[in-house]
Amino acid sequence: MKRKVSAVSKSADEIVYGLKREYLEKICSEGSRIDGRKFDETRGATVNTNFVPRAEGSAEVRLGDTRVLVGIKIEQGEPFPDTPKSGILTTNAELLPMASPTFEPGPPSPDAIELARVVDRGIRESKMIDLDKLVIKEGEKVWVVFIDMHILDYDGNLIDACSLGAVAALLEAKVPASQIGAEDFPLPINHIPITITFSKIGSNMLADPNLEEEEVEYARLSVATNENGDVVAMQKGEGGSITQEELFSAVDTSIKLGKDIRKRVLGK
Amino acid sequence: MKRKVSAVSKSADEIVYGLKREYLEKICSEGSRIDGRKFDETRGATVNTNFVPRAEGSAEVRLGDTRVLVGIKIEQGEPFPDTPKSGILTTNAELLPMASPTFEPGPPSPDAIELARVVDRGIRESKMIDLDKLVIKEGEKVWVVFIDMHILDYDGNLIDACSLGAVAALLEAKVPASQIGAEDFPLPINHIPITITFSKIGSNMLADPNLEEEEVEYARLSVATNENGDVVAMQKGEGGSITQEELFSAVDTSIKLGKDIRKRVLGK
Amino acid sequence: MKRKVSAVSKSADEIVYGLKREYLEKICSEGSRIDGRKFDETRGATVNTNFVPRAEGSAEVRLGDTRVLVGIKIEQGEPFPDTPKSGILTTNAELLPMASPTFEPGPPSPDAIELARVVDRGIRESKMIDLDKLVIKEGEKVWVVFIDMHILDYDGNLIDACSLGAVAALLEAKVPASQIGAEDFPLPINHIPITITFSKIGSNMLADPNLEEEEVEYARLSVATNENGDVVAMQKGEGGSITQEELFSAVDTSIKLGKDIRKRVLGK
Amino acid sequence: MKLINEEGLRTDGRKFNELRPIKIEVGVLNRADGSSYIEWGGNKVLVAVYGPREAFPKHTQNASRANVNARYNMAAFSVDERKRPGPDRRAVEISKVIGEALRCAVFTEQFPRTTIDVYIEVLQADAGTRIAGLTAASVALVDAGIPMKDMVVGCAAGKIDGKVVLDLNKEEDNFGQADLPMAIIPRTQEIVLLQMDGNMSRDELEEAVELSKKASMYIADLQKQALLAKYKSQENEKEGERGE
Amino acid sequence: MKLINEEGLRTDGRKFNELRPIKIEVGVLNRADGSSYIEWGGNKVLVAVYGPREAFPKHTQNASRANVNARYNMAAFSVDERKRPGPDRRAVEISKVIGEALRCAVFTEQFPRTTIDVYIEVLQADAGTRIAGLTAASVALVDAGIPMKDMVVGCAAGKIDGKVVLDLNKEEDNFGQADLPMAIIPRTQEIVLLQMDGNMSRDELEEAVELSKKASMYIADLQKQALLAKYKSQENEKEGERGE
Amino acid sequence: MKLINEEGLRTDGRKFNELRPIKIEVGVLNRADGSSYIEWGGNKVLVAVYGPREAFPKHTQNASRANVNARYNMAAFSVDERKRPGPDRRAVEISKVIGEALRCAVFTEQFPRTTIDVYIEVLQADAGTRIAGLTAASVALVDAGIPMKDMVVGCAAGKIDGKVVLDLNKEEDNFGQADLPMAIIPRTQEIVLLQMDGNMSRDELEEAVELSKKASMYIADLQKQALLAKYKSQENEKEGERGE
């Protein structure tokens, strides 16, 4: 998700990049962020559900200038041979070229794949959805839940925007059981995971980085927690390291911010 | 389907292209075409059916120096879930690199896809074939009609050459019902659509453009009509516009030429 | 499988290549090879079976510095419609980028495809495996034998290394019939084909070429023979020709070396 | 299936020459050079424009004009049955005709060797997405500051129950007799996009073309109002700033 | 399945050393630099040659010789069960060995950094398509004016019912015991293409190679006649023009 | 499924903080610039390193540092059910995090515009392949002579039957409650790879991180011994040569 430097202007771009990095490290070392937030302060997400009534569930999330749209489709399908008594969850992210001059059309990039897999793990490993209740006929037919995340506008921190959008869309999604003569029912929800991502700049962990921060980050860390304050998924990213202290400071902030978002944004 | 200009000789090619365009516009404005035809005169297609006896139907079409070979395969398959009582029609065009220095091997280009879809619409939307009669067992097994169009030599106006070839090949195709213990039977035919394509050069609509005309055309228009003189499909192409008058002059010419080709070339 | 010359150093590389070629042709014309072997002498393969216990069969082959790992997986699947009473054999080769600076990641190159197909033909056409004994339920379920060949280190003559590895792995493979309530059993073996490949340098046919020989070869010839001394598959490669005499001298050497390898390396 | 009732009204209560509700917004995205959003009946379409920017790879550069590359894409969840991500043949064709239609209006010769990328995302589909996308796209091009002869604007006409009507909805598209997506340049009334499938006599076709043109002129006004609304709000912001 | 009857004749009535009918035409396409068409039994194969032309992309250029790229392709309708368009593994291998065989004959060193593209389209397949294609290809190369040592020409031999025979048809290919596609340069009798599968003793192999070579020399004559026919007809045209 | 018995032992008899057997070899391939082989429980992983070499195509070049491209690949036969050849989404993600972890240790700024390719082939898989591959990869980088701050080394911890344990085996990975693959730079104890899925309290997480770190320090010794073994044997060879 890093800026792509054109061959022509490489050296100029490199210089600007270096200056930006220095500047952000400097102000961080002085305790402040480029947009005035505190290190453990998010940009305050807004969630707009039912944006796509045609889908079984949907949510539009805005996080700063980042904007993603998550749609849920629920269809009948065959279970995997090794899990005949379980519904299926599948997650896909599209880094639409609409969202950034650095995103290109074509098959999913490693960035898009990582994004989809990190979001998927947060939902799957937290056991948010009770997949065992999505069986129509054991071993033959189950409900397949498709989470499709479309990135519309990119201003940093897609992991949190998409995770929140996926959770919000799943919370409102209905299983179209009327297709098989039953009544539609909401997805069976057990837990509500919230993911918080940090950029490490200098030796500070900045929650919910915006694009400018992401561009110069040394390392990235995402921590998903559930309503009990347990950690359910983590992912370190980018070619820099973090210390054990930084890790646990991030874990603590994630637990705190997770509670806040669960209540304030999702009303749970 | 436009000429590809190599990077090296771009400026030279651009100049030649400009001169060509000017020349063709000039003679058109004087009422004549580069090969002496009238504006509403086709190159006179020849159709050679049964060129590939192994196929269920086939037709080789020559239109000027353009040459295409259309083969029909008819196989058993599953119907689409939403049309359980209908056979399936599928159309594919291959712009073989054999046919032109500008065609490249690889997956179908947008040009090839548009070509296949325009031909397909002419046949499908005219209801030429009665797909409802191609059901073997409702919801389970139907006849699938594959129209494969191979471009062998490219001298302009592939839409008309392929449309005519597809129609001629379908007219002679046999459904291999002996595979399922019945008797082979001809495809059930309701209508015979004929497509006529025009290049707009200056403000003239030239029927059945050759390659030189196509290369400098401002816009392209294809009109498919049936034996009742109804319009069944149209497609405007290229980055130029047409006026309403030009549109209807083309429609009128298409109706006229369609009747002529239906009788003279197909004997219908 | 030929060295790829970078654009930058093309001329230098071309010169080195020419010198190498001259040198090898010269010493061959004097009756010797660069590593001291006789023309009809192989590098002496070693075979290490059961390297991957998780597979149904496996063999690691070293031939000079060439090293390949062949794994056999045997799974249940549907027979092909036209051979309802036969198991299925499928062969795949991966020219891993690990094995050589000239191998690139991505879909199989023509070299990899030819390699897999030549190995496949040696096994299939010799009727090594009795595929008719791999039927579980006629027309519905059969055993599918997957031969996957991973090239780990490339020092020439992949065809012979892979052929030998595939044969050795098949000889030890067990059909996992316990999956369907029967007892596991060894693959039913009828014949043991051995493939010998030759590089033509000057007018000499060099058995089991190493990488340096392969790089300058004029033509390549592979001959697979069975234990009766019959020829079961052949393949000429590269853009040079061979004479009838060279062909039959290679055939004779293959029969001789095949017997030797069958006994000495495989103990058959 | 009956698509017009005894009172001459369509399944959604519209008259034969009545449009579905249309709403256009401009400048809705931050990263893109220009953007717009259109709701047209149940269609929800977002458009972003990038460029003119250097065409890449080099061999795609045209020495005498800019390329106009449209990419029409449907979100997986935009339709009843989930659509697999990535372009299918239908999307490739629609992208092509939309790009060609926009090229008719853009002064491409002012930007040789560049590309103008137009990304059209269908977030919810309800018949007529290509025309909705094209109509929004020309607004987004203006928002990106790209010089044009005029905006492109369109509207489909069609035939249902033997009658020529305007702006087919999904049901009418599925069970009707003909569909004619068309777009024009309002100033000159030139036709820049035209496709048709189904069955129409010459007279019906003429009627349909006229219906579509009239509606396009009306929608062109909506385009202009949307642009105006944006510039007014910018003006207000600026005045607000000055007033501070 | 019996493939040879009591009188020693094959299922299509041929003797063991008898070829199927072969017809070759030259210069059958307009756009290509060289072209040819061959009918060989039920096989119908069209060949086009383009080049030598600059190899692209650049890194495929060879500083000391031309590339010879053959692309063997079967039409979807050329076989009993429809073949999906695009190259499968079989086609990739056949393209490779055909290209290599042609390279043996072309003076590639005269055209460094270029590519000679040979497109082989199988319009109807009936066993022996690769050899039919290769035989037609070398005629098309001559038609394109590309300098060659000699033309490449081939013929398959094989073994059916325990007997070595020439030029297998589809039935013999499916139910026979061995197939040996082979091609030579007639002038020197060098072997440029050789593949084999099945089962043959050394003696049978020798017999098969001899049969194939003899047939190839005969087919080489057909190649030359086809070229001659073209140049004669051109000559006639020119004379006709002069006479006007 | 019970994963810890009454005596506190795991299904393979290990204690909660016990590693599976690990064997590392260096310089096992001839063609690669550096290579290594690791057996870790039932895992068998081979690693090759090429580079630094010019990054290609050009637009992938970074003017200020080398790219570190890891390619994690599972052999088709490495798992119980055959894996289709080619990278799947899981492999793409693992390749990404391994490459990023190695980048933390390599002095990439010494080799601008180049790429360092790290090819990781899983020949047999038994839980923990990414960490086994990463651990072997840093040995192979040293073998290739690439300057590094320190080697990268890792070990997974996890949670089974409510207890935090070290180095999950396949059964524990499938039926356990959490998995935490982690890798560090031993000298500074910085964390360079970290993923986690499942469910752990903050305290359990702390315990797991400590377990993993301790084990990593032990494995770092195995890495060094493997390198030492290679250089010793080279030394012996040289002395042997001198002695001749």
C-alpha cells in the first residue's frame, strides 16, 4: 500500500519522502501527530449501514478520508469436505484503482490479499459468527457468507476501516432462508471483535494512522480484541521491528479503544 | 482493431495516417470510395458452408479480402439455473494473429470480446434460434450451441463477416440427437438476422468498410435487421459521434441490404 | 532451459558462449568430455526414496549436481468420460526458481511443459502402471496418480533425473485403499522404462549431459526403453538436426544404459 | 408478464415517458482528481477520474491525443446473485463503449501521450447502470478540470408490452421487448453511445430515439445543477473563510 | 480392434506404405507475409508467416540470430469434442518442437534481433496435424521469402496390429501400438523433428524411420509443385498484364 | 479432543515448553548463492538465496535499498491432500511477512536497485512451516554472504487445552485454541514477525511471547552451529588440499 515512485522522478520523490519521514518522526518525538491527535486517539469512524439494500448486509465506513464499502452476500453452497457441519465464510478485498493513484486494476496484490486475510482472521478466530448454525443439510448444503470489501477512497488504515465495516455489515445481515421455505434470520453472532492498527514512527505506536503516517511508518501492528478483552488476532507488517514493550502497549490501547468503538460506534 | 504504431516510427506513422485520412475524406466528400464502390454497396460476400465436416455446422465467409471461418459445435450440458427450459447459446471470436500483424496471441482483447458480443446479440435478440426446443430434460440437460468464429485474414468489417458466417453455419447445423438415441435434426430456426456495418468518414456512412476505410473512420455503426425489416440489434463504436439523420440513413440501408443478402447469399 | 542473456551484457555473454561452444566441440572431437566421462557414460544417479513420508511415494534423485524431488499423491477422483475403466495418471514439473538463476516464478514455461510431457510419455506409453487396476467403481470413481516433480538444483539433464525419480517413486508408492475400507496396496507395475538423454556436440552423442554440455548442445535426443530393450518413447529437442546414424547409436546406448540403471540403481 | 396496466402505468407506477428519480453529487472522493456519485432509481454508481497522467506502459502512449480509459466494474454485492470479482466479458464491452463515448467529448488532442482514467463502480445495480455510469462520468471529468466540448449525457429507452417507454427498470429490462441505451452531447445532439437489442420497427426506433434525447436534455440540467451546487458550496466556504 | 484385414489393407483401404491424399496451396492469405494451406487426409491446416520483424519485448531479442516462434493452435470446432480456445499443454509442446524443427532449416543468423512468427491453425484434425502443419509451414516460409537451407518435410510412421505402417489415420492413432512423427531436411536427410510413443523393437524402429523418410521425399515434391504452381500463375498474370 | 494428558504431556510426549527436534544444514545447493535445509519435527524445508542482483523489471528498483523478495511455496505432495501447484492466497501472505521480517535484519541500504530473492520450498509440512522457513532463510542469507545485523530466528507458541505451550504440532494447530508465530532478532530481541489467531488473555499472550523468545535464543544457537559446521568442513577440505 506504499506510494509508487515513477522512474522519472525517483530521486526527487525519494528526497521528499525522506523529509516527510524526518518531519513526522520529529513531531512524534515531541508527543504530537500531524493532524493533532493523541497517539492513542482514532479518527472517529462513522458507519452507515444498509447502504446497499440489494445485499444481505452492507456498511459504509468513513475513517478520516478513508472510505470503504462492505457488502455481505449469503448464498447456498456445498460445505468443505472436512467441515460438513459448518457454514462457510469467505472474505475478499478490492483495492479499487478509484481509491488511490497507487492502486492498479488487475488480480489482487499481496497488499489486498493480506488485508482480506487479516480482516478474515479477526472475524473467524474471534468466532464472531456461529458457523455451525449455518448448515442447511449436513454435508450437502450450507450457507456461504461472502464478505466483499470495496476500498473507495484511501487515506490510510484500511485494516481497521474494513474490519469495522465487515463487523457492522455482518451484524445487520439477514440469512435469506426464505429461499428454502423458512424465515429469514439474522446471522448468529457470538462475539464482536474490534481491530486497532498502529504505525510505529520513531519509537511511538500511533493508533489509526492516516495515509501520511502510514507512508513513513517503520512497522505496522494490528491487534483484534473481543468484548472480554481477549486478543483474538494480530498481525505485524512492514519491514521494521517492534519491541515487546511496544507490543503490549499496543495491546493495552487496543483493548481500551475496542471497548470504546464497540459501544460508541456499534452501540454494543 | 486499430493499427498499432511502433514506438520507433510513431511520428512517421502518424503523418501517413493523417494523409490517408485526409485523402479518404476528400474522395468521400466527392461521392466516391477508395475501391470504387457506392456508399451503400457491400463487397459481395461469398459463403462456403460445410468446410469443416467434423463440426455440427460450419461456414467460411469471404468479404473482400476478409476471411473468417465459423464452426458450430453442439453438445449436451446443464441449463442455466434461471432458464431451466432453454438451450444455451455461446459465442466466441478469435482474432488469430495469423490474420493481421496487429493481432496478438493471448486472451481475447476488448475488440474480440465486443465482436463476439455484437454477433451474439444479433442472433440472440432476433430470436433466430428457438432455444426452447433445445431442451433434453428440463432443468437437467439441454443442447449447448457453441459458435466459434476464427478470423483468418483481416481486411475490415469483421462484424458483418462473422455475423453472416454464424448465421450461415447455424442454418446448416444439425443437432447430434443420435447421441441420445433420437434422430439428428436441424436447429429450429425462427428468423434470419443480417448485420450491416457502416464507417462514418466525413459525414458519410459507408456500408461494409474495408480495412483502409476502417482505419480512418470517425465512428462505426452496426445495424442488424430481420426479414420483417425490424431492427434487432445495434452497436455504435469508436470515439466519434453520429447524428440522428446518419443513424436512420444507416438503418434504412441496412434493411435494404439485409433483404438483398438474405436472398442473394443465403437463398432465403 | 537455456541460459538467459541479460540485455546489458549481451555481447559479452555471446562471446563467452561462443568460446565455450568451440572449446567443448574441440575436446569432444578429440574423444573426451569436460568432466572426463566417456560419451556413453552417465554421471551415476543416486536415488533416495521415501524422502517425504507424507506422500504416497517419493524419491530424491541426484545426477551430478542436478537434484530433483518427485512426490506421488494418489487420490480418489472421477474417470475421464472416454476411459471409464481406467485410473488416471497426471504429471507435472516445477522448474523452481530455487534451482537456477534462469528459472522464473510463474506458470509453467514451455520447457517445464515439455519436460513433464516427455516424462509422462515414457511412463504412460511403456504401460509401466496398469491403470485398469486402479478403478474403484467403473465410470464413477478411480484412483488418480499425481506425479509432481520439483527441480531443486539444476546441473543439466532434467529429463533423465525426473524420469528416474518418477519411476523410483512409483515403484514404492502405495495406493491408500484404506480410505475406502480396503487394504493399501502397491501400484500395479508392468514395466520399468528408463530414459537416456543425449546432447549432440559436434557430431557426437553425449549421454547424460551436464549443464555446460547442455548449454552448447546442437540438438538433444531422449530415448526411453523398457526391460525388453524395446523403445517406448523418444523426443528430439532444440534447433539442430541429427542423422539416422546418430539416432540409432543413441538408441543402442539407451538400451545398454537402461539395463544397467534398471539393475544397478533400481535393483530390478 | 404484464408490464403496463389498464391505466397505462408501468409496474413501478411511472408513465411511459417518466424517468426514475435521479440524484447527482460532485466531488465526493478525496484521492481522485475528480469524482461524482449518481443514484438513478435503485442504481448507485460512484465515479473517479485520474489524469491526464503519463500513459504507462510507454507503448500505450498516443502521440497525438490522450487515451480515455473507462473501467466499468460491478461490486460483488451489487446484484442479486454475487458476482465474482474482476472484469467479465460484459464489463469489458461496457467499458469500451463508455470510454469511446467520453472520447467524443473530451479535447483529447490537448494531452498527447497521457491517459485519462475513468473508474466507474456500480455499488448497486438496477438496470441502466452503463448510462448512469456514463452520465456520472462526464460530471466527474468536469470536476477533474478536463476540458470538454460539452458533457455527455444519456438515457435508455425501450419497448415493453408493444409500447415505447423511457428508462427501463430491472423487471422491464428482463421481460421487455427491446432496450436502447443511448447517450448524446446535448449542445449538438450528436449520438455518442448507442446500443440496442430486442425488436423495434423503424418507427418505434425513431420514437425511442426521440424519447431518449428529450430525457437526456433534462438530465443534462441535473448534471449542471450538481456541478453548480459544488461550486456554490465552495464559494460559501471561501466566503466563510474570508468572513472569519 | 482389427486395424489390418486379411488382404493386408487398413481400415481406410490403404496399403501399409500408402499415404493419405495430400493437397498443398501457397499464398492463400492476403495479410500475412507468407502463407499456405494443406489438406492431408481429413486434416485441414492453414499457415501464416510474419517476419522477420523486430522481436518484442526487447529482452526476447537474440543478438546472433532470429527467433523462430511457431504457434500451433486447434480451432475449437476442429475436433469431435469442442476444444476450449487458447493453448493447452499439448499445443505448447507441439509449438516448441515445430519451431525447433523449422529453426534447423532457416538461415536465422541472417536476421539477428528479429522474430519469424509461424502461425499454424488446425481447422479440422484427423491425426498427424503437427506434421501436416510443419510441412505446410516450410512452404509458407518460402512464400514469405525467408532464406532456408531446404524445406522441412515430414510424415509419421507407426505400428498397428504388429506391423509398421505409414501415416496413421485417427483410428490407427487411437488404437495402434506406436506413433512416430518425424521430419527431415530432404537435401541432407537430417532429422529435425522426432517424437515417438508406444512400443517398437529396434528393427521396427529402423523400418519405420525408413518408411517415413521415403514418404517425406515424395511429399517434398508436392511442396515444390505447390510453390511452382503459385509462381506460374503469377507469371501468367504478369504476362496477361503485359498483353493488355 | 484432549491435547494434554494427566501427566501434563502433549500428544507427541513433549512438555509444554519443549521443542520438536530441529536439524539445520547449510550450503546444500550448488546453483544458488546461498542455501540451507531445515528439518523441524515433520517439517522439511529447503531455502535458496539469489542476489543481490539487479531488480527486474526496472520499475521495481528502489533507489535507496535492496528489495527482499521471499517466495514461500508448498510442494504439491507436502500435505495430506495434494496442493495445486502455484501460489495461493495463504502463500502470498506468508511470503509477504517472511520477506518483511528478513528486511528488518538485512543491510538493504547497501544494495540499492537490487533484489535479494529468497526461495522457500516446503517439501513436507507439519505445522510451523513459515517459522521453519524463516529460520532457515536467515541462515541461507548468511551463506550467500549478505550482510545482516543479526540472523532472524523464530518459534511459534500457542494455547492448547487452556495452557500456553511452545511449538505446536499439526494436531495442536488444528484443534488448539491459539497460535502465535513469532520471530525476533536475537541480539536486540526486537520482534520482526508476529501473527496470532485464536484467543488469549493479555497474560497468556505475555507468557507465550516469553516462551517463544526463550526458544528462539536456543534455536539461534542451532543456526550458528550449522554455519560453523559448514565453515569447519570447508577449512578441513582446504587443509586436506594443502596437505596433499
